[in-house]
Amino acid sequence: MTAEAGDLRARQPKAIHSALTVLEEVARCGAGVTARQVSDNLGLPRATAYRLLNLLVQDEYLVRMPDLRGFALGRKVVELAQLVAPARPPEAVRTVLTDLRARIRGGVHLVRYDREGPRIIDPDPDFPPTGASGGAPLRTSAMGRLLLAERTLPDGRHTGDPAYTDPLTATAAAEAGAELRSLGFARQFDAFSAGSGCLAVPIRDRDGTLVAGLCLAAPTARIEQPGDHLLLLQQAALTLAPLLA
Amino acid sequence: MSATGMSALERAIVDPQPVAGIEARSPVDGLNRRSVGFLDVLAQSVSAVAPSAAATTMPLLVAMVAGGATVWALLAAMLLALLVATTVNQFTRRIAATGSLYTFVAHGLGTTASFVTGVALLVGYGFVAMFALGGAGYYLAIVASRFWPALAGTVLVPVLLIVLMAAGCLYLLVRGIRVSTRATLLVECASVVIILGLVVALLVMQGPSLDWSVLNLAGAEPADFAVGAAIALTAFVGFESSATLGVEARRPYATIPRAVTWTVIGSGLLYLLAAFSQLVGFASVGGSITGSSSPVNDLSAAYGVDALGLLLDGGIAASFLACAIASITALVRVLFSMGREGLVTSAFGRSHPRHRTPYFAILVTVPVLTAALIGTILLAGGVWPAMQILIVGAAGGYITAYILTCVAAPVFLWRIGELTLWPLVRAAAATVLLSAVLVVYIGVEATSTRSAGVWVFLAVLAAGTAYAAVRHRRRPWLRNVVGIYDVPVTGDVLGTMGLEDRAAP
């Protein structure tokens, strides 16, 4: 409907961000959370929170519970899943990966970086990733450390959000930053299973921004001395860059 | 972003948690749920207001009391109607129901106030339906007498036309909500186009030398202005009627508030334009609008476009017919809600298995209204006098229901913990102004030739409320069921898919 498109333009992306924050809060609190709770939890002004909630009910991303006070996620949020769930990478990318996996012993995973952090968009079918996806902190995985390193300046300051001020994360970020500058990749040992580790090679767009990463999961010895494997990974990263950027 | 990697929203989508308390069927199940779009919802509200019929008659009625302040009185009425509309929308954004204001008040003020509102609303919809059906018959009879002069002067012709149209309404209403809203949309669009064409033609003929002095407030008494605004408000009543489509509308929390607001704005602008053009038109031919019994027809004749009068009469008849269909649509849905709750016999809560319409309420309502209309016509001695009486009663019913809704809105918002300052201020202002309008209106009409309308309205309101009170005493559990509305069902809520089999009847 044209009116909706008009609303979207008029209220600008900030409103969209607030709306997603409200959705996230309802998801976090679970079905039955009231408008006042959402407003208090997010520190939003009452009138703003109520208006956002009612707009989300209008568009059916939220539903009002039968008691008229509580809210729950509507079936329509599944449509958002297309935005949050990783899309299957293009065939050109998958061909490169298949070729790479045939020449490397170990798990080769393709990771994409966006506002939400790293996300494995093409896991190795023969060696499924262990714990690096999902709930693990960024500082434990190679793909997470690559992101931390990327956001750490040489003097140790970071450009990320306040989550990086956690001391463990800050230490890991500085360490990973140094590794990235000297080795050209990020790595971890023994984080998810003893005796094995992982390295993550950056894939950058033309401006040098980190858009994706190629991860190799293998025994600790091979991660310490990647040798020819590193060359293969770096070549593949160059091939993939224009396909993913 | 936090280091958890996955947001709560993503987790909820990937792995929905079960939500308790969601049933597979809504208590107002049986209607064609989520089947009509914004245009149909808008058509319902617009048709119930019948803007083209009001645009031709209302400037005259307002001018008779407000004189030079006519346009300003209409503007004041439009602003008050907007105030009421935004307050009604506090409910329509949160509750999807078929009982409209009757259901809304139940959630703010409880059962007793809800009964009074329900009866007032039934009076409003019922009397307007009769008024509009009578008006359609009246204007069609005028059209017929242009072709066959022998038909003029007899009351039999409009009565026969009324019976025929009532049968048509009955068929359309049972046949399905989509069929009836589409029919009214078509009819209403045609009549608005005709009236707009006439208004523009009138203004164009005036040329650049428009007589702006008609907007001059000098000489207008504040009391006359108030009475004029009160009468002008009656040209807006019905704008809330799309709220009865809460179950049948798609995205009801978005489409209904929008339809309610835009109906007020659209018809208000049409009235302002029509009033201005008629006043200017009369000023330039040296006459006065108040000296005319049918201003637009007289103006057409004065400007030598008599044929337009025929088109206009046809357009007004069409607008009245659409108004009758829309008002009965709303009326039967309020009855449907009352039937489901047990306030009236439960047969009213039956829906047609195939067409998914409240067919029992329709089958009872249409003949009763038609018979009552014909009775009124015979008693009042003509179609026009009968219409005058009916419209007074209808306005009283609507405004009473609006007042109770405006009182209920802040209480409801407070109950669900969503009360903020501006809705409270708007509701309070609307309550005070509407109460003043009701007192002024009843006072003016009680001393007019239409006083019968005031007494009939008060009598029906009292009788209906007494009936509801008796019914309530015999069935104390009504306290807990009155106010049913459409609740989310398993298909609407994330995390209820797996429960569907268990909850199915």
C-alpha cells in the first residue's frame, strides 16, 4: 500500500531500528510482556513505546494477547527470518569452496560479517563446525577474533561497541590485532576441542572493509604451521572477494 | 552487538517457544475473518456517513440557524468529529470487534454503560438505516415523476420503492461482506463524483470574482454558531461504523483507524466546499440559501442547467441506498456480538455457513426496519416528515454512544497500563464538547417540528436499557462475557503451530 511506503520514508531508519529493538525486547521477555514493561526495559518514553507497539501490532509483527495488556510475537516475524537467516551463497562462491575443500584436509567454512557479527554461511559438509557458531563469545573463535582484531587499532583502542570493554575481550582483541598484523590471519587453539584449532583469513572489499572470512578448522599442529594451506586459503579469499563484497 | 552472536528475536524465530492461552478459534468465529481490505473498510465508514447526501442538504440546515457562520460552524464540527475519531481509534488500534462502541465501552466502563451504549448505537444505526432507505425512496420517486408525472404526489410510489430496495439490501447483506461493501463503494463513489462535479461547476461559473464575504463572521451570534455546529456534527455521524468490521477486515488495527480518520477528513472537506459554493452561488444570483427548499436544485435551475438536477437526485438516492446498506451492515454486527454474548437471543449470533455473514440478524432486522419505516411514513403523513423525525433520533443515539466511548477510552487505557497525557486530554475535551452538543441539539430539536424524534429516541433508549438490565439480572454471568472481541488465534501467533491439533474443536 502506498501509505505504508510513505510512513517508512517519513519516519526514517531510526524508527525501524527502534521497532526492531522493541521486537527484540518482546522476544527476550517472552509472550505476555506488557507495554509498560517494554517501555521501562528499553528506557523509551511511554508514548513512543506505546506507539511503536501499536504500529507493530498493526503490521502484525506483534499480536496483543487476549487479555489486551500483553504482547507476543506474531507469525509474521518469520518473514524477518529471511533477513536474519543466512542466505545460501551464490553458485560461483560454492564452486570455489568445493574446489578448496578437495585440496585441503580439514574443515573449511565461509563466514560473513554484518552488523550482527560473524555468521557461518557455508559450513563444511564433511567437517561441521563445532561450537564457533551460536552462543560462543567472540574472543573464543577464530572468526570472532578476526572481527575483534579488525576493530582494534594498533594502539589498543577499539571501534566496536561497549561489549569490548570486558577485560577478557579487550586482551583477546589486542592479541588478535597483533597476530593479524604479523601473520595476516586470526587463530585460536583448543577453544572448542582439545588438540585442534582454527584460523580465519580475511576477505575484504575494494575499500579494505572486512566482509567475510575463510576459516580452516584443523589439528593444532597444522594451524601453527599452515604452510601451503595458507596460500590456498589466501588465493581463494582473493577470488571470493568480488563475489561477496 | 553483544557477543552472544544470536539475538533473542532470531532464537524466537528459529525455535519458537510455546505460547499459552491462544485458542484455535476466536469467540466471534463464523464471520469471514480477515477477508476485506482497506477500500472495503473505508467504503463502510464513508457510506454510513453518506457525504454526498449530507453535502447537498446540510449547508441549508446549518445556514438556517448559523447564518453567516455556516462555513465556520461546519469547520468546528469537523474538528470535533476528528477529536472523537482519534479517541475512538484508541480502541480500534487495540480491539478488533464486531460490537464497535458497544464492545469498547464494556472494556472501559463495564456492563451497564456498555448496555446504554449498545442501545444508543442500535438506535443510531437503525434510525439512520430507516432514514436513508426512506431518502432513497423519496429521491427515486422524484426521479420517476420526472418521467411519469402521473406518479407524483402519491406516497405509494416511494413505499413500493422502499420495499423493493429493502429486498435488494437483504440479498446483498446475506450474500457476503465483500459483495455489500463493494456495492456501497461503487454507489458512493458515483454520487460523490456527481456532487463534486456540481460544486466545481458552480465555482467555475462564478469565475474569478468569488464573493468571499460569505465567510464574514460579522453579525453571527455565538449561540447560533453553537447550534449550527451541533447540527453540522450530525452530518459526520457514522464515521466509526467500520469498527464493526474488526473481524472481517485484513490488518484491522491498521485499516480501521485509518478509515475512521479519513472518512471524517474527506467528508468534512466535501461539506466545506459544498457549503462555500452554495453560499457563493446564492450570493451572486441575489437570493439566499435559507429561502430555498432544495438549494442545489434551485441553483442548477438558476444557472440554467436543469438537467443536472436529475443527475443530482439520482446521485442522492444512490448515496442514501449505500448509507442504508452500510448502516444495516453495522447494526447486524452489533446484534451478532450481543447474540454471541447472550444479551439477546443467541440466534442473532448465528453465521451463514457458506457466506459467513450474520444472516439471522439480517433476516430479522431488515423486515423490522422496513415495517417501522413504513409505519412512521404513514403516521407522519409523508416520507420527508418521517425522515426528519428519524434523523433526529439517529443523531441522539450516535452522540450518546460517542460520549460514553470518550469517557471509556482513558479508563480503558489506564486499565491496560497504556494511558498517556494526550489521549486523556483529547478524550476529556471531546466528552465536554459532545455533551454540550447533545444538550444543545436535544434542546433545539425538542421545540422544533421534529420533536417527535427526540421523544422516540429517549423512549427507545430507556426501553432498550431497561430490557438489557432485566436480561442482566436474569443472567448475572453476562458481566463476564459482555465485550467479546476477536482474539489472536493459533495461526496468528509465533509458537502456537504445534498446539493447533490439540486445540482444534
